Amino acid sequence: MTFTTWITFFFAACIIAVSPGSGAVLSMAHGLSYGVKKTTGTILGLQGGLLLVLFIAGAGVGSILLASEVAFSIVKIAGALYLIYLGISQWRAKIELHPDVAAQAATQAVAPGFRKRFLLGFLTNATNPKGIIFMVAVLPQFIAHNAALLPQLLILAATMCAVDLAVMHGYAFAASSMQRFFRDARAVQKQNRFFGGVLMAVGATLFFVKRNPTA
């Protein structure tokens, strides 16, 4: 892989990561609810799902999914329903008031365990049909067919994850910096319902994703 190819992919990865999507919404929602530190578990899960989609596309399995109406529909419906489920969970998230209200003046959502946060992130990216379409359409443009496939995939995967880690943490940090504006239970409930509604809306749009976006 030449440096020109890599730097082109790097800029493409930056654009992809910055573009708002379900991962960005989830990072912001958890950043605002739980803070940056706890959101790291969610973001690591997002990277796991991203790696799975990247290697599926690199191995050619993604092409099979796009060629099979049934297989693609299963992935699409699963992804849509999962995001809608996440939205409902965020909408209904429990909140707790810190005992020392006068000193802390902080109300926040109850954070699930690390394993659950990781799984939430993983499934969010792993079941995203838009990610599969993008990887299958774009990834081959950066792979030299006269060189070994695995080293190239590893370089692209490391680049993509490094960029996405930075961007998702940026989203989480930006959201968490607004926590001081959500100091009471009613405000936290409103932000939970806002992000829950956005996740449900993103999930609903996945039902309309086509196998061939140009068709």
C-alpha cells in the first residue's frame, strides 16, 4: 500500500467518522448521560462492530449480502429493530439523584455495566446495513490486488479505528461538557427522550435502505 493510498483513506475515514450516524448519536447520548470515561466502553464496542463490518467487506462476504435479497433484508431489519430498541431503552432510562444534592447538584442516568455498554456499541455498528454498503463500495478502491490482502486490511482497520476512536470521544466529550445544564431529573429525562427519539428515527430510516443505493 502506497502512502498516497493510505493518506487518501485516512481523509475518507475522517469524513466518515465525523458524519453523524447511529454511532455518533449513541456516543453523544452516553457522553451526556454517563460522562466520557464510562462512554469509552460504548466506543470500544463501536470499534468492534466497525472491525467486523470492515473484515466482512474485505473478505467478500459483504458482496454476498448485497447480492442476496433475503440475507440483506435480515441484516437490515435486525439493524433497524436494534436501533429502535436502543431508542426505547434510552427514552425509558432510569435516573438517580445523588444523595448529597447540595454539594453535588448532579443528576445522572444509571450507567449499565461495561460489558453491556460494549455490547450496545458493538451491535450498533455490526448490524448497520449502511456500513456494509459503504465498506463494500469503498474498501476495494484502497486495496491493491497484486499485494497480500490481510496486511492491507489490518492497516485500513487500524486507521479507521484510530480515527473513529478520536471522533467518537470528541462527540462524547462535547456532550458531557453540557452535563452542568442537566442538573435535575426533568432535564435528564428530556435529554434521554431526545436521544431516544433520534435513535428510533435513525432505526426507522434503515427500513428504507436499498441493496444498491444507485438503483
